[in-house]
Amino acid sequence: MTKNISLISALAITALLSACGGGDKGAQQGQPQGPQAVPVTTYTVSKQLVTNKDAYPGTVVALNEVELRAEVNGYITGIFVADGQSVSKGQKLYEIDRSRYLAAYQAAQAQVLTAKANLEKARKDAERYQRLAQQDAIAKQRVDYAQADLQTAQAQLTSANASLTTASTDLSRSVIVAPVSGKIGIAGVKKGSLVTAGNTLINTISSPDPIGVDIYVNQKDISQFSRMQKAGKAVFNIVLADNSVYNKEGKIVAIDRQVDPQTGTIRVRTSFSNAGNELTAGMTLNVEVPNAEAGEQIVIPYAAVTEQLGQFSVFLIGDSSKVSAKPVKLGVKTEDKVVVSEGLKEGDVIVSEGVQNLKEGSVVQAGDAPAGAPVAAPKGK
């Protein structure tokens, strides 16, 4: 009986000691603890090359094109060039019946000779009558008549020379030569066709190199294209109808004088080398133009961006590893990257992964993410 009481006492003491020890540990666990660090992945902000381009529908146009129209009436009596042939400036192309113009030219030459002879006779008469008048051997009236005849003869020679010039011009215009070097089109006339001065379009010549491409751009982009025009040459990609790319260095040669009020666009003419004649006037294609966001830009992972009521922000890591929400303005997005046009600078450290677990003032435990590759943005427009 005594042994049992001693055993019970020992067990009670042991339990009491255990209870006292457990109470101390519980008190320790119940003490206030500091904020727990949230594990995140960080990203050091840097600039990357952005190759963003806008695509514009374009039409190929000849920069140097001349219409060949008849300047005299008549029938086509000679064709000296094949359709689609390359021609040189001054090359003989077509001939209009010259017989009537040659006859008119010869008649005008004869009139000039006659007028010259009449003028010479009138001059001699006037000189002779003048000498006789000085000797009082002739009436003064006769001298006046001689002077009038001389002036008439001079006027007739002037008129004859003018007629000769007109006849010579018509004769030369009966032969049509190439005003520029280039490629001739398909003729609108055949041998024996009747042509009318100023109306009949015989053919067209255009120079294929360089060649132009017309595009229409939004009025808000006029300043951007004006800067590119002042800068001179730029690299544009031309995507042809078969999706092949024609990479040539081009330049903006002209921006139209006014915006179309119905479409809000303006025509821009570009020029490209076309030594291989790959581009033909009238073709439709797409012109890829570097836009305002091309070049070195601040780029971050898109996963770092949070949105609330249409406002974008990122968590910027500050002192003591605390984060704060930083408003940002976004630019073009491609795949998992986005351009930041306002709000961040190079060297800033932001949270790139784990933003869903953060709030203003959260403490983070950071790990670095590798820097991204250059961004190639999708084609717009």
C-alpha cells in the first residue's frame, strides 16, 4: 500500500513538471513574430532591342512615266519598236504620214526665199529713191512709198520664217521619239491607225529603276513619316503577294499635300531600287515600316504586370525588400514581353513572378530571373 502511494506521487510530480515545461514552450510560441517574407522571382529592368513594324497596303507606281500622244494628225506609217521593249532616250519609235508635212515644210522654205528676195529689192529701191530725193530729182512722196514697201517686205519675211518654223515643227512631230529611257508598254495603235493631235494615246514609257510604292497612313503618324523623310534612307520590308520578302533600302520621296477628310489618311510615296525588275507598276503588296516603338526600349515580362480598373502597375522592390505598386504605361506586347513607355527606368528591380501573393508593403525573398532576348513585336496595321 505504501509502495503504491509512492508510485502515484512520483507520476503526479512527473506530470506536473511536464505540464510546466509545456506551458513555457507554448508561451514562447505565442510570442509576436515579424512578417513572413514572400518568395518571389525578381527582374532587373533593362533596355532591349524592339523590332516592331507596322504593315501598310501599297501599290507600285512608276516614278518616271511619260505618255506618248500624237501631236499631229495622220495615219501611222511606221512602228520601229516592239511592245514591252526597253528603249533609250531619243530612239525613234513611231512615224505618222510625213508627206503632207514635208510638202508644207518645203512650201514654207520657198516662201522664205521669196520674202528674202522681195526684201532685198525693196531695200535697194528705198536706197535709190533716197539718193534721188537728196538731189531733188524725185518727189518726196515716192520716197515714202519706197520706205513703206521696205517695211512690208520685212514683215513678210518675218511671217514666212514663222510659217517655216511651224512646218518644221509639224514635220519633226510626225516622228515620235522616246523622251526618256525606260520600258515601253503595249501600243494602243497599229500601222495604218488614224491618230488625232492631243487625243490619241499611242503608248507609255516608264523607267523601272528606281520605282515607287504608294501607301496611305493615318494622320496621327504624319510626324513619324516626316522624321523618316528628313532622315533619308531607311530599311523597309516589302512583302509581295506570294509572301516572299523584297528587302531593299528605300526612302520616302514625298508626302501628299493634304489629308483625305473622309478616311483620315494621307498618301506617302516611297522609292526603292528595282534593278532586277522584280517590282512592276500596278502591283499590290505590303510595306513593313518601323514604328515609333522600334529601337531600344524598356521591356519587362508581362507576368510582372497587374491590372486594376484599367490601370497597370508593377511591384517595385525597395529598401528592406519591401515592395510598392508602381503605375506604368504599357506599349506593344509580344509573346511574354511588353514594352514600358513610362514608369520604369533601367536598373529598377521588380517582381516578375509571384505578384498574386503580394500587397503594398509586402516583404519579399527574391530570386533573379534571367534577362530576356531582344523583342520582335508582331506586325500591326
